[in-house]
Amino acid sequence: MFNTGNEVEETKAERTRRRVYDAAMTLFREQGFDQTTMRDISQAAGMALGTAYYHFPSKEAIIAAYYEAIQYQHHAYVVDHLPGIKSPQERLRMIFRSKIELLQGDRKLIGVIFRYTGDPLHPLSLLGEGTRDLQQQTVETIGLALRGERFSREVAELLPMALWSLHMGTLLYLLYDTSEQQTRTYALIDQSLALTTQLLGVVRQPLLSPVVLPILRQVSGLLDAAQINLTLPKT
Amino acid sequence: MFNTGNEVEETKAERTRRRVYDAAMTLFREQGFDQTTMRDISQAAGMALGTAYYHFPSKEAIIAAYYEAIQYQHHAYVVDHLPGIKSPQERLRMIFRSKIELLQGDRKLIGVIFRYTGDPLHPLSLLGEGTRDLQQQTVETIGLALRGERFSREVAELLPMALWSLHMGTLLYLLYDTSEQQTRTYALIDQSLALTTQLLGVVRQPLLSPVVLPILRQVSGLLDAAQINLTLPKT
DNA sequence: GTCTATACGTGGATAGAC
DNA sequence: GTCTATCCACGTATAGAC
């Protein structure tokens, strides 16, 4: 709680750790993740190879720290900018777009997230245990857009994961988007959210509920049976 | 066309190539892809390291050959078993399930496909140029289920990619499915296809077209703008 | 063109001395 | 906490046998 003075000692290690991190991020952005070696990083940070490994057990650990930082920054940005916006669609738009803005300069880096998805046991697997917290936080950040909105039970159950999936989809798209300033990614977000709003409108129509409700329930049942919850398939 | 006798010489190299491939696959299945080294493979195949590299430029090239083989086998199986089945849903069921059956023993291997998805330029990226042919063939194999069926223009445009996505989703799910005999994956397929059929039924209802058509068109417009076609985002 | 033997460079990760 | 030295695996020669 208090500053007990041992902060100085802590800071010593933390400062070195940050030197590693900063050097790594600079090189990652310049050359890409794979092209950057731990030797490059330690050299750029002006230390021995072993020192860098002392602070980060692996190159992947540096990327993991980056993802946490991004999520933290994004959440802070969202919390900061949310009050000015009323409509849920506009809120979602702000949330989705700001995430892209945050990542736009790091397109060479974000591909690395997807690399471990096929390996359920890997700590960085997007769908695995290791990233559960980060995933949960992302869902929560997105969920801020819907605060105060009222949905039927069925929709409330499905919407967070649907939006999370959409969010991951936009990140994947960003990777492949070679358009200037990634304008296509922003356009995709806008159109996807317009579609989402349209679908939510349909779902809310009482007249259509004989058609809509069975479908929603079937989706829910499917996800339940597959044990896909917010955190996705269990391992 | 004819067997001109030079088949023997071809066979010599091809047989060695197959020895490499077989040894590699055995080891991949036993130990996993990453745990198997090219030295293991060449040793198991009873040859020098250089020989293995002579036939496959990298370990990944062996996996690439595996994916081609799987797609070929699956297509052959589907063509063989399709005539006995009438309903599109049952056809799709057969197609999706047989793919899982084909891969079931190789769960340690299929994760490798997803590894390069975050790297647009990598030849094995699922969404990249390098796998376009394979992807196209998969779409075609799945499309065999719909032969002779009539859909509206809007649906015909969207369905192949939707089914391809569903197919990739089931593969990803298979990876994470620790249930006995992967029963959950099979259940997921059945339920997803039931849902698909249900949705197609709704879409076909003329009474609902004022609601459904705008949505479909919006989806189409979105995919067009994003330049997502059958082969997915351009690089 | 196919295969062997062997050695080399690089990069991730670790062990152990200080 | 930091450094030096070392390990291990991938991939790449290369020189030569057939």
C-alpha cells in the first residue's frame, strides 16, 4: 500500500525489464517478430543474452506482455471515451475502431497471436486456458458498450461471444488488409455493426418471435452441448 | 499417357520420397510435429539427412503434402459415397463427418495448419495465396452436397463460404475436443447442420422475404466491400 | 539425378560462475 | 541480476559415390 522504500530495488529490475521490452518492441516493429532474435534484443538493450532471458523466459513472453499492455490501454481508452456516446452502435463503433487504431502500427506483430491457436495446451493459445483472463477482459471491455441496454435472455446470452468473435475477426482481417491506412478494416467494422444492429432489430420484433426464438434457442443449445461458453471450448 | 518405361526411374525417387513421408507421418503421430526433427525422420527412414531434405525442402513441406493427401482422400471418399444419399443435409453430414473420421487419429497434426494463419505471406497460411488451390478444392468437395439444389441468387452466393467456414470451425473444435472419440465434435456437426437447414428454411419462406432479403443483401455487400470472396481476403 | 557423410551458421533456451 | 559459455535443433552447404 505505502511506499515502503523498497520501491527503489524493485525499480532496478523493473527498469531493466522495461529496457528489454522497449528494445524488443522497437525491433519487432522494424523487422517483425521472427526476424528479431533474442541476441538482437539483448544487444540493442545493451546487455548480455542471459540477462534478457532472466527478465523474459522466452521471446513469446515479450509478446504476451505486449498483448496485456494493449488490452490495458484499450480498456482505459474505452472507459475514458464512453460517456460521450449514447447509442450502443456508436459505442461499439468507437470500441472496435479504437482497438484497430491502437494496433495499426503493429500489423507485423499481431499475427503472432494467431500462431498458437492450433495448439490447445500452449499458454498463448487464443482459445486455451492460458489466455482466459485476457479474453475475459476483452469481452468485458466490449460489453461496456451494452451497459444499460435491455435484451431478451436469449440475446443477452449470445451477444457477448458473438461480439468477441466479430472483434477477433476484424483483427484477423486487419492482418490481411493491405489497403491504405487499413480503410477496408474500418469499413468492415462499420458495416458489420450496421448488420448487427439490423439483426438485433429483427430479433426484437415481437411479430417475428415464432421464427426467431426457435433459432436462437437452437444456437444456444448447440453452444451448450459443445461446451462453448464465453471462454470458448474447455480443454 | 502410356507407360513408357521411364516409370521405373521416376519410381525410384518417388519411392524414397514416400519413405520419407511415411517415416515422418509415423513420427508426427507418435511424438507430434514439433517434437520430431528432420534428423529423426531421416534416421527412421534409414537414410542421410540430406536425402530427406532433397525430397522435402522443409518439415513444413511434409505437412503440406499431408494436407493435400487428406483433401484428395476426402474428395475421393465423398464422390464414392454421395450417390446413396439424397437429402442435402444428409450429404453435408456425411461430408463433414467423414473429414473428421479421416483426421481423428491425427489430432496432434492438424493444429499445425492453423499455425501460419496469422502470417499472410506464408505459403501455408490458411487464408493466403499459397493455399488457395487447396481451399478451392475443399469448397468444391463440400459443394458436391448441394448439386442439383436450387437456391436464390443471394443464398447461392453466400452458402459456399458459410459452409467452408463452418467446416474450418469444426476442425478447430476437433483440436480442442477432448471428449471420448471426439463425440462432441460429431454432435456439433449434427447440430450445426440442423441449424443450417432451419435457417435455409426460413430464408426460403416467401412471407419473410421483406425481412430476410435486406439482411442477405447487407451481408453480401459487406463481403464485397471487404473483398472477401470464396478465397477470402486478398493479399 | 539420387544419395551419403560431415561440417557449418544461426537462433532459442539454459547452466553456472560471479 | 548479470554475464559467459554451452547445448540443441533447424536448415544449409559441400564434396563425393553411384
